[in-house]
Amino acid sequence: MTLPKFRDDLQVEANYSINQATEMVGKTVKSVQIGFQKTGAKVHQTEMLIITFTDDTQLAISTGSNVGNIMSQIQRSDSDKLKPADFHVDLDLTWKR
């Protein structure tokens, strides 16, 4: 299986949590937990993983999206204007140090 390719037309902004991924460099993985994040009833299903490193730091990676914005647009009867590119998914990185 081949890995996905990076898009050249989009740039990662400084405030995106994905930037924290570089803090994994040089660490050794002790364990990985996988599952689904506990969320409220109005939030989409969210996959999550927690990586524990040998220095006992942990990194949680989960998904986020703009689905709330999309739902608002649908409720305003603008659904005929929606395009697949209007939907955005991101990774949410949270460190426990």
C-alpha cells in the first residue's frame, strides 16, 4: 500500500496543532491505544489514538471537522450549494507531559 501524498496548494499554518507532531522526533514509543473519543451527543464520531513514549509523555491524536458549520448551512436550505471541498477534517494533537 502506498502512503497518501501531501498537497502542494495548502500550507500548514503556525497555529495548527498538527505542528506539535514534530515533538515526537527522537522519542521511542512504549504503547499505542486506539479507540473512539468520548464526545457529546451533538458531535460526530471521532477516532482517537494515544501514543505513550518511554519518557512517559503521551500524545493524543483525534479528529475534528467543520461539520457543525455544514449542518448550519443545510438547515438554512443552502445544501444545494455545498461542495465536497466545503467539508474540512483536521487532526487534534494534545500532549500530556
